[in-house]
Amino acid sequence: MLNQNTYDHLAQDCQFYEDPGDKYRTEEGVLLPLWEFKYQSTKGIAVTQVKWNPAYKDLFGVTFGILDFAENDDIGVLSVFTLKNPSFPEFVKHFDSGALCLDFHPRKCYYVCVGLQDGSVAVHNMQTPNCETQFRSTVEHNHRSQVWSVLWCDDHRDRQLSFFSAGGDGRICKWLLLQNELLHSPIITLYIDKREISSDIPHLKLKAMPTCLTFHPKDFEIFMFGTAFGTIYKCNISYASTYFYHMKVHELTVYRISYNSFIPKIFATAGGDWRMKIWASAAYFQF
């Protein structure tokens, strides 16, 4: 209640603020900064991902990590903030490695999975004291490089909670939450198409680097991921030894893929070439 009274003017501005200068602008508007969320322990650490909680609309999670891999990477933080209290996070979890990505479970929204810079993944339960770590992958099952994306999977055949991870070692892995262990299952290892590289070595096979991952909104078996080489791949969980198609969509890294929730044939990609593109998957047509 004290925080709500302190930041009441911001809450009022969020709902009712009108910029008097808008009547003099014809084609552009302005953004009004409202809340600023800070946590002292994350000062000087890069924000690697921000994600809203699907059930609690005022709650969002943030991961922090060192993106300059030449520096010390043993600092990672997961913070969960609420719009009701900008002064301090609701939950905080520190890691011995940089935190690069997170995802909230769509139904059991108190579960959050995190991908780390040392190649491991962790699952936390926000209903427990201090956001206790429920599971963390072991060394023999970790990715051999950074985990760039994690995403919960709604596969009813598992009868257990499960999520996917995409690592810089070229592997897409599935993790099943059992009672006392985190079960690891490799899905696909991705190699660069020979046409994308120029090499005189005929049998050279280089692993690609998946950087983002998303599931089809209507079919839980179909997923799509982007790579550091600007290519996207469409795959099926049941036939993961190969992929449906791949397509060059950006000149640099593909940072995000998102399906249209109402028209699943349409999806958008965002890349390191400062472009966002919208595609129709039926004809691979760029709008």
C-alpha cells in the first residue's frame, strides 16, 4: 500500500496522461517513461531477456548476464518485478554463471526455467521461499556452450512438465521434470548448410548456433528456431532427425521469432541487421 501511494502519480499517468504537444505532431508521438526498475546487485550487468508472466499481468521476469564472454561470466541474476512495487524485485535468484534467457510456464505460472551461460538449465518455483531451485542440469547433460533460449512445451503425451532449450553447441534438447530429477533428451543437432559456408574441405560439417526458439500456437509438435547465421528452421518433435524447411531471412543473427496468435500462417522475425520482417509461411512470402 505504501508503494502504491508513493507511485500513485505514475499509475494515474499510465491510464490518463495526454501529451499536450500531440496536437502539433502529425505523424509521430512520444513515449512517456513511467517506472524505472533497479536492483543494486545487477548494476553494470547486461539485461539479456525480459518476459511477462502469462497469468499475472503486472509481473515480469528479467535475466542479467555478461555478454562480453572475454570477461568474468560468473555473475547471473534472475529478478521478478511487479508494476505494483518498482523499488525492489519480488523474487531474486543469483547464479554462478550468467543468466541469458527465461520462460514462465503458461499454466503453472509459478514455474520459471532459466538458461545459463555455462550451458546448464535450471527450474525455479516462485511459491517456495527464496524462489528455490527445484532442478538444475548436471555437467554430463549440459550444453557445451551458452543456452540462448528456453521454452516450455505443452506436450500432453509427456504427462509431466517439460521444456526445450537451444544451445550454442548446435543442439536442441528437451527436459522432462520428474519427481527427483531433470531428464534430458536430445531432439536435434543442427549443422550449417554447405551452401552457407565457403570451404575447400568436402566433408567439413560445422554446427550451427540456435539463438531463439518458438512453438506453433495451434500445433505443439511444430517448432521453429533461428540461428546466428540468419537462417530459420521449421521442425517437428516426432520427426526431429530432419527439418521441414530452412530459409535465409536475415543477414545477421536471428534474435526472435514470433507467430501470429490469430493467424498462425503468419510469423515475424527480428534480426541483428536492424530489421523486423513479417512472413507468410504458406508461400514464404515477405510482407
